[in-house]
Amino acid sequence: MPPIEHYGIEWARRPTNEEMEHQWRITRPPAKSPMRLLILSHDITGCYTHFVHGRTRPHTSSNCEGCQNNRLPEWHGYLACLQSTNGLKWILEVTKGCAKALDEEFRTHRTLRGAIIEAGRTSSKVNGRQYVRVLSHAEQMDTLQKAPNLQPFLARMWQQRDQPLFNHEGVNDPIKIAEATSEPSATENREAS
Ligand SMILES: [Zn+2]
């Protein structure tokens, strides 16, 4: 029996090590002030997606849900990034308009890892056109943390609509979706095309 002073409560001085870690969260270039991010990924993880039933879904086949709803597939790219000012870890989602700057950077340096970028929008509207600009490069490459593999992260996020976004299988994975809400509201932030 626990001592009486525990009042029957399981006190915990701190959460688990895992819980104390910052989780990876999806973000998009913000409308207000641009984000300055350090890219950890070697290259872009990109795919075609549909905006269907108010959400971004992957284009999977010629008769996928989005294609059946006559939505044109649109490319999106994903990069694991570190926000150096606060140590937060982000999966940055960018639109096709950002791809050229990133592709050129990749061709020049043979990697995106270590690039310091500014990601923002050309207007202060939430659906303003996105841009990415390479500002400089990290000096200490050998101390950079490892980049996560984004394919399992995205695959899990895009599980079939009928399944939860976040399930028990994800608990022990190196990359976790911290909360189901980590997928930004697509309606709100969708870039005008
Ligand atoms: Zn499709």
C-alpha cells in the first residue's frame, strides 16, 4: 500500500524522457514573419497530393480518392528542419513554387542538409504565395542532429481517412506525430493557386 501522504495519486516529478523531447510537427511557411530554418534533410521528400474533403491527401493511383473527385494532383515537398532560435523541430511543407530554389541548392551543394533558409509568403495573407530563400549554410555540420526519414511520418499522417491519424503503432517509432492536430488546417493555410 502506498504511504498515506501520496493521497492515492501517482506523482511524477517529470514526464518520460521521450515526452520531454520536442516532437516533429508539420508547418507551412507562415504569413506573418518568415521562419528561419536549418534544413536537416539531405533532399526533399515530395509527392503529389489532392485537396479533398477539406484535407490534403496523397495521390496514390489513377483512381485514388482525389482523382475520383476530379481534383488535380498538386506537388508538395517536405523537409525536416530545425528552428535554431528555439530548438523546435519542424517538417516544413512547401508548394511547387518553392521547389526551384531548393532544387538549385541541392544541385549546387549536392545536399540540402545544413542550408539555412527563410520560408515565408509574399503577402501577409494566410494563403499568400510561398517562397523559400537560401540565406547561408551551417558551419558545424558534424554536430547536426540526424534527419528523420519523412516517408513513414507522412504515410502515417495520411493513413486512410477512416483510421485515426495517430495510433498505438506509432508510439515507439522514432518519429511521432505529437498530436493529431499537428496537421495544419489545410483550409486555412492553403496557398492560392
Ligand atoms: Zn489521385
